Amino acid sequence: MPEPGYFLNPNWWAMTVPTRGNEIARAVWSGLQMLAPNTASLLSGEPAPPLPNLPATPGKVPSTDDPRIAGAVGRAANSGINFLPMPGAGIASAGRGILGLMRRATLELVESLASRSPFMNNPPVKSLHPFTADYPSGALADAAGRLAADVEGRPLVAGRIVGRSALGGADEALAPAEFDPVAKAITGDSVVGVAPREIEKNAGRFLVQFGPDGRPVYRILVDKNLPATTKDKVAAHEIGHAVEHTAGRTEGIPQSGLKTELRGVYNDLNNPDLAARRRVDPTVDPRNNSILRNYGPEQLGYRGAQVDRELMAEAIRAYMADPNYLKTVAPKTAAAIRAAVNANPQLSRIIQFNTIGGLAAMNGIDAGSLPIPKELPPILPQ
């Protein structure tokens, strides 16, 4: 029998979860990591996150306090408030608070992926690849000029194609007007604007839950008070989470061999110092400055598997915002997203991705693919 208070001992968790095979402990620990990541990080003895880059504003220096402590205390306070009655409401109000928690508990939380910062950037503009660079051997198209296959030969059948969709046409981004239809097709509900307190003052959140009937419930929530353009970026990021979850479930999209590309994309889209420099000099090269090149999810407090999920969600957002950018700077990542999404039975009816760049574009198509004919024979009436 463990000693009293064992669950507060990080050594007990460190031994139990990875080595003892205690499934209950694993489940509790997973839930704690999702619901209270700061508390879980402190209990597990993880080192404090690195200090953020010094801001450009003179006279302002970031705090040296461990941000996990304030986060853990705030999370505990927010949870405790649910049990407290409003002033003058008495025990009945406290009872309603407890019942509210019980009702919310009927939706078992499986995954909660939050956007902690609304300060996301658009992908930097890259030189356009001509159509022949993506399809040097010609492209499969129907009589109306619609491309019938992606560059690896997978059928393009979705109503929304991100990238090349027409013979000789340019790359096409996913317009913000399409976010709600795509979100609803994937999750069953549109992107929902909520009060910041409902998502713990994050910018957005993708929730995966199981209802009482055992069926999964998906939700994409964003801070309703954000400016419209910022809200669009946050919604796109959360849709990226939804796309990856649907394509890869709990394992996510494999990232083997992609980390350098993924981190480069995340830095491009999230580094505030780099964004400030690019406003002065759009040609600045982040590789020449450690402050401009080393910004990752860890700077926002993400840990463990959360880091991988944030990296991939931002890559998918980049693909939707500017396909030419992603295929230029991260061709292997773009190929991995296509492989996971374009043949997925559910996603391929909703959204698909196309086009390649870099070495793959120069060589035509992948070595394992068949040559793509220039035109698809017309479909004859039956």
C-alpha cells in the first residue's frame, strides 16, 4: 500500500506511469497532463521552461518566475470556483455548481489542444513555382480542366482542394469563408466563438470528448473577442488540429525526418522577434541570428506530445494559408500531410492538398509513382 499522500510525490508518478504498468495511474496521469499541464509538469520534475526572448519595448524585462506555478494555481482556483456559491446564493448555488461539473463530466475529455497565443503570422511570401515545375510530366485532368490526381497519383475528389486544382492553374489557399464549412464537415459543428474564460483565457481550443453514448464529440472554440483577422488565424490553427486528429487519431501524423522543416515553419509563423524584423526588412534571414530562428512551442509552455501537435497544426495552417510557401520551405512535410489526408476516407471527401516543391518537383514525381498522363479521356454518357 503506498504511503499517504503518494499521489503528490513526483517519484511515485515517475516510477508508476512508465514502469509499473498501472493502467489507472496512466489514465489519471494522462488526464492530469491534458487538464492541468502546469501541475503535471511540476509533479514530474520537468525543468522550468526557458525564459522568453527579451521584448523589443525598452524598459520591459520578462519575469524570471516559473510560469507553471502561476498556471497551476490559477487552474486550481478556476476549478474550485465551480464549487463556491455566488454571494448571497447559499448552499443551493454551490449544489448547482457541483451538478454543473457532474454534467460536464458526462463528456469524458479525451484530448484538449489549446492555442495559447493569438500572435500568429502569415507565411512569408516565396517565389512562385510555375505549374510545369510541379507537373513536369503533364497532369491528369478532366475535360473541364480540373486536376483529377495529386502529384503522387492519388485521386482528387474533395470539394475543397488546397493548392493546385486546375490544369495550368495557380496554387489556391483555403479562404477564411471556408473555415466554418470545413470545420463543420470534420467535427459536426462550426467554429464557435466563446468567452475567454471558457477556454481558460487561451486564444482557441480543439476538444475531443466522448459523450454518454460513447460517441466522440469534437469542438473548435476561439476567443470571440479577438480581432477578425486574428480569429481567422486561430481558427485555421484549430482546424489544423482537427485535420491531424482525424488523419492520425491519437498518434498524429508521423514526424520522422520532418522536425527541422516543422520547426522552421513554426518559427516563421510564430516568432515575434522575427515578425518585428521582417516588418522592417522582409528579406531578413533568421538563420543568421539565434533569437530569430529558435522559437518553438516550448516558448509558450508546451511539453511532450503537445509540442509535436503544435508543430503539425501550424504546418497544416501554413499549407491552407499559402500552399506555395509550404511546398517551398517544407516539401517533405507537405508530402506527409498529403499522404495522411488525401487518401483518408473521411477527410478526402472534405478537403485535400496538392502540389510539391524542392527536390521532388525538380525530379517530377516520386520515384514510386507512375507517370501522370497529360489529359484524362472524356467521360462518355452511359
